[in-house]
Amino acid sequence: MTTTTTPVRPAAAARVRSGAATRMAALGRAELALLLRSRASLVTALALPAVMAFSSRSLVNGLDLGGTGLSIATVLLSGTLAMALFFSVYTNLVGVYVTRRESLVLKRLRTGEVRDTEILAGAALPAVVLALAQCVLLAVGLTVVLDAPLPQAPHLLVLGLLLGVVLLVAGAALTAAFTRTAESAQLTFLPFLLVSMAGSGVFLPRGVLPGVVADIGAWLPFSPVMDLLQGGWTGDLGGPDQGRAVLVALAWTGAAALGVRRWFRWSPRH
């Protein structure tokens, strides 16, 4: 006895892809409208990275960067872009996912044809676009202000930003899974943010840390992103180190995605 299967026609597959893009775009537009109404979120996302860059300048000026291949300008530039990703994507989306869950928005969306990944990705679209646009403006502006050299390996810079965005979206969803209320969402992002700032080389390059601390810090989730951002400016990140950075970033992103699939809650906990 033989069975026949009906092949998926290219036109039908195109409609499915188009439908997914349309649904995510609609979610993104709705989320953008809410983001523009939240002045606190906009100020946090837009102002804090630049403020932290200039407030950290005195700290970076006092560092001995000899042997790290970095300069004051490249440390501040890569650290500022990292902060733009954290505040525009990670801290913002933790609150977005928790608030939408507690107000039953996520639960209602799941009753329709929208897939789970489309819900999470659609909600993240405005934050991602905002972060990338902000990174471009900060990179251009700070390059002029700090009289910094142009990126020697811009493809690494772009790769670092893209990997950072994907990692932080997954990380935000995972953090939201363990955040009970919208109020506590203002605190639950702090551990990952502070650990990354201290150990991943955001404003304190790992090359100036003690050996064991630097070795441990190299395996933190955001460290490969910082390696790519800094390597994008200096051009000193070799092929093996580039491959290692990409693999480590993808491994942490995959682990976060598995955690989201396992623990993310779509309705409030009663």
C-alpha cells in the first residue's frame, strides 16, 4: 500500500511566510505605539548609554590599557554600544514581556493564529530597531567627539551588534519567565546587567582584570559580543577568536531559547 503526500507549493509557502511577517509587523506597530507613550522607557533607552559613556570616561582614563590593543576611545565606543543594547533591548523587553503577560495580552494572542515565536519577536521589533538606530548614531557621534579611528573590521562590528540583539532578546524572555510582577521587572534584570558590566569587558576591559577573573569572564554570555565589538574597531581579532566568539554567543543564545521554551509563562501565576 502506498501513500501520497501533497507537496507544499511555493506560492502557499510564500503566503505562510508573508502571513508571519504581517502578523509580527502588526504586533511591532502596536508595541511601538506603547513604547512612544512611555517617556520613562524612552529616556532610559536613549539617554542612559551616552550618560554612562561620559561618566565612565574618568574611570577609563585611569586604566593601563597597554597590551590590550585598546584605546580610551575604543573602550568607550564599544561600551556605549553595549549599553545601548542593554537598555534599549534587554531591560526594556523584560518589562514588556512581564507587563503583557500580567495584563493577559500574551494569553489572548495565543488563542489566535499567531505562533509563540512570532509573539515574542513581534513585541521585540520596536526595541530592536530603536537599539540599532541608536547604535549607528552613537557610533558616528562618539567617533567625532572622541576623535576615534574608524572601525578596522566593520563586519565584526555589525556581527557583534546582531548577535548581541538576538542574545538579549532571548535573555529578556528568559528573565521575564522568572519575574512575577511588572514592579519586580525593574530589578530582575540587574544581576545579568551588573555581571556583564563587571566581567564581560563593557567599560573595564578583561585584559586589565586578574588572570583567573579574566578567564572566567571570557565565558560569560555577553563577552563574545564585546570581543566582536572591540575587534570591529581594532581589527585585532583573529579568525580563530572570531569563530570562538560566534560559537559561544550562539551557544548562550540557544541555551536561553531552550530555557524560554521550558519556563516561559504566557499567563499570570495565581
